[in-house]
Amino acid sequence: MEIKRLGRPIPDLIISKTDVGKSRNYSRNFNSSVYDRFKWLCGCPKRNKLFCFICLVMGGNQSAWTQEGCVGKGRHKATA
């Protein structure tokens, strides 16, 4: 199976977010170590977003994890 041979795509994405705090702004950047914490997570360099690899392969329901992709603190029922 080609998908099994290639494995899940884990590109180093350029995702950043700035949060405004009471006394200063905070900048957060994507860290590729998140792929080690969540083995179901994969990325798309063309869309610069994160997806659930299991849902993509197995035909999960239509959600942000399979259609639009997630860039923030999206929640998913899958665990490591």
C-alpha cells in the first residue's frame, strides 16, 4: 500500500500566532515536535495546516481535521 510505505506527512510548517496579554504580546510558532506527541497528526505544506492522518485515510467525518485543516488549538477525539 502506497500510503503505508510513504507514511504520514510531517512537514515543518510555518504557523504563527500572536496573542495580546495584559502587559505584552506573546508570539507562538509551530514546533514540529508536536508530531511526536500526536502520532495521528499530519501536515500539508501546500495549505500550511494540520490534519488528522487517520481520518484522512479512513474517511473520517467532514470536519476541520479532514477538510479545512487546523492551525490553532483544535480539539480531536483521537489520542496518541
